[in-house]
Amino acid sequence: MQETGGINEPLVLSPVVGTLLAFDFGTQRIGVAVGNTFSASAQPLTTIAEEKNEIRFAAIAELIREWQPCALLVGLPVNDDGTPHELTALCRRFANRLHGRFALTTLLVDERYTSLAASEQLNREGIRGRRQQGLIDQYAAQQIMQAWFDEPAACITAGADRKKNE
């Protein structure tokens, strides 16, 4: 969709406009952040500290009901050189499940260094060491969302290429 932004100046509207939820997927915990495209800001929201998928997805369903996001962001872990990480396939599968269950645009975002950035942010806030454990995942989700705000074109849409993503 295109509109005029001014005199002969095209304005391209993003297909993702509104509230977003971001997920930092892990086998033991999933960090969640919330943000919106209007302010291009993200806030840590919660950590789902549950390993059973049905409980995880029930918690996610409740967050989706509460926040009514227009899209979901999922961190995609890759190695420093861009090659797949041991969790890459699991994160793609998680993103595809989110897309399938909730019928929302689901984007994969390169999450390199987000946990490090999250830890540094917590350190600046005076939260160090073991005290970070319950928060680091949701702060990493916040970093994932900020990465999307900084460069949305670098994302991959979940479910766009089923063979490649699974």
C-alpha cells in the first residue's frame, strides 16, 4: 500500500503497524517483550518458565488476548558467522507454530548478541549475576524487538517457505 507523504513524495506504509510481541525462545524459558510501531519502543514483559508446550502456548494465548498484537517477532539464533546454531531449527519450528496457531504475521529476527546486550542493560540497572536469571530472557526479547525496529527488512517471515524453515 502506498500513499502520498507530501507533494510528490511517496510514503510506503509498513504492513506491520501497532502492538508487537517478541519472543526469546529457549528450551527452558521463553522471554517475552511488548512494544509498538508508533513509538518504536519495546519493554520487557514476562518470562514463561515452563517446559511443557501446552502450558507455554496457553500462556502465549493469554498474552495475545491481552495485548492484541498485529505481529509476533521470534529471535533466530545463529552463530557469529551467520551459520545455523543448535537452536535455529527449534526457533523456526516455534515461529511456525505461533503463526499456525494464532494466524498472526510472525517474523524471525537475527538475535546475535541480544543476550549479551540484555545482560549489559541489566548490569546498568544494577541487576547482576544470578539476579539476572529471571529477567534476562525478557530483556533479550526486548533487544530482539529493538533489532526489528532498527532494521525490519532483515527479517524472515515464518511459514513463508515451509521446507526451508523446518
